[in-house]
Amino acid sequence: MSKNPSIDRLFELFYIPDNGFLYRKVERSSDIPRMKYVGEDQDQDGYFTCKMDDKSTRVHVVVFAMMHGRWPDGEIDHANGIKNDNRPENLREATRVQNMHNRPKQRNSVSGIRGVHWNKQCKKWHAQIMVNRKVHYLGLYDDIEDARMAYVEASRKFLGEFSRS
């Protein structure tokens, strides 16, 4: 793995206003620096990327590093789940597991609710949550809203701030 540039180098290359948009500093002959918005390029996962010193890096990681004065130890999670919302208050350091819990529900979800599916044999809604690779059974419910609430409560209990329901 290649070494990340220093934080000082990031400040030489980029500028971040409070809105979290990343701008590249562009050299000019005048004393007034010109800024170029960074965020048109996206990787295969839909995250904005930027080039620095011939290396492509995700914009939210650069914003986090500049705002905290260090490169993250783990992954960076978008608290609200919006990949292009790189405001500093929306970015938080997370483990891989925490980051995965904050992803949106799967597209093939029949119920449309995370952690809830229809059990054909019992003809009831089945609620469960997976934490640290262990499935926690939350019960069978006649009403889908009851199953959803069981998942929401368990999510808050087990996942705290990384809960997404």
C-alpha cells in the first residue's frame, strides 16, 4: 500500500469551505489563488475521487484528514448515508462492521424494511438483526410495523450511533 501524503501537502493542494466541498488550488500568475471544484469524478461505488501526486483518493477521506489533522485509522462513514455529503459533521471514523450497518437496505428487500422479511411457513413477519456475524432473532409478528419496531429497538441497542432503520 502506498503511503498517504502529509496533511501539510493536502493543505498545499486543496481548500475546504464549511460546506465540505473540496477545491483544488490552481496556480495563477496573480496573487489571488484560483480554486477548482473537485467532485466530478466518481469511482465504481459512487464516491467522488480526486487525484493527488498521481494517486486517486476518495474526497471524503481527504476532507476527514484535513479537518482532523490525520489520516483515518479505519473507514470513513457518511452518517446520513449520502455519499456526496462530505460536510465535516457528516463524516465519522468507523470500523468496517460499523460502516456496513449504516448502508441502505438491500434493493431486493420484499418488506422494504431492513431486518424484516416474510416467513411463508408461519405466515408472519420475521425480525432479526446481525451483529458481529451473529444473528439475533427478534421474533415473529402479525403486523409488519411491530416487526419494524423490534428491529429499530435492537438496532439502537446493538449499534448505537451507527443504527440505521
